[in-house]
Amino acid sequence: IYDIALAGIEAENLEVLRDCAAVVLAFCFMHRGDTGEALHREDIQIEERGIGINPRSKTLARNEANPSMRLHSDKFDPGRVVYRLLSRWRDRSAYYQQQDSLFWALPQDNATGFKFPSSSVDAWLRKCLVLTGWVAPPGQKWTGHSLRKGGASTASAIGVSQHYILLFGQWKSLVSLQRYVGFLVVADQAAFIFFGWMLPVRFEDCTSN
């Protein structure tokens, strides 16, 4: 995912940037495979302090807000990788999108009533894997829904509380969450870049104003 994020930051092609940004956002927020396609521009707020979204998926009530906020951490992500990627897509797509536009729409997708097929994140992920040269291990298949499992497993691997993961990823119970968490996943530096912000804050990390 880190390689995909860097590829998106460097991409000049708008579609490549979109694919990378959509995959990284789904991973960071542990989205279901069908959540990203329904995200509207008005559902996401991208600021230097963090990224907030009000996700839309078939498991969430349409008449209720379900906001999530991913805070930025200078300690774990000093290069602001996620912010740079998402803000780049936001700015590049601003000239043709309206507030009620689908956030991942390209110019040719921006017609009224357009909807992405439910397999869109799968397709975007496959293109990102080819772009970055990553291949799933033997016996595994990486799909858009893998981003939900991968996000939860990565956060767990660095020591994030399962209750925090449950609430942030909007699982209904610990039992349902534990079906997603791969407890043999080994943390690396990128894991802290994406999910270190979820770890408990220590006194020495706090600064006074």
C-alpha cells in the first residue's frame, strides 16, 4: 500500500492518481469492498490535521451519519504521505466535480445518475498492483475487500486495540472483527505510517500551547 501511495503522489495520469488514492483511502479506513464507489465529494474532508469521511455502504443506515476521522501524526507519518495523496486527488478533480459528485469520478464519469459498478475497487486495486509490481502470495487473491482485512490486520500488528479497530472500521462485534484480523501479520515501518496514529498517546508526545 505504501508503494501504491507513492505511485499516486508521483502520477501525472489522472486515472492512475484516482486508482491509487481510492485504494489507499479504503485501506486506511478499513472499508468494505463496496464502500468506496458510493463516496461523494461532500462526504470527505481533507485537511492537514487529518481526513474525515462519512462513509456510505449497504451495511450503514442511509439516514444516519457515520463519521470517521483519521488524524495526522507527525511522529509516524512525517512525510504526510496519505494527506499528500488524497489532497492531490481532491485538487486535481476539483475543476469538474460538484459537491454531490462521486468522489472517484473521472471527467467522463461525472454525468448525473452515474454509478460505479460494485467491483470497481477490485479493478482499481488490480491496476495498482500491476503498476507497483506486487503479486499476491500463492493461494491468496487480493480484492477490494482485502483492503478491509489488510487494514484491520496491519493496525492489530502494531498493537492497536481491537476495540478501537472495531469502532473505527465499523464492525458490529469483536467476533465479526476477529474473522478479518490476520494475527500472523508482521508489522513494518509502513504499518506505523498508516496506523500509528491509532496508538495510545504518551505524555512525552504531548506538547503544551
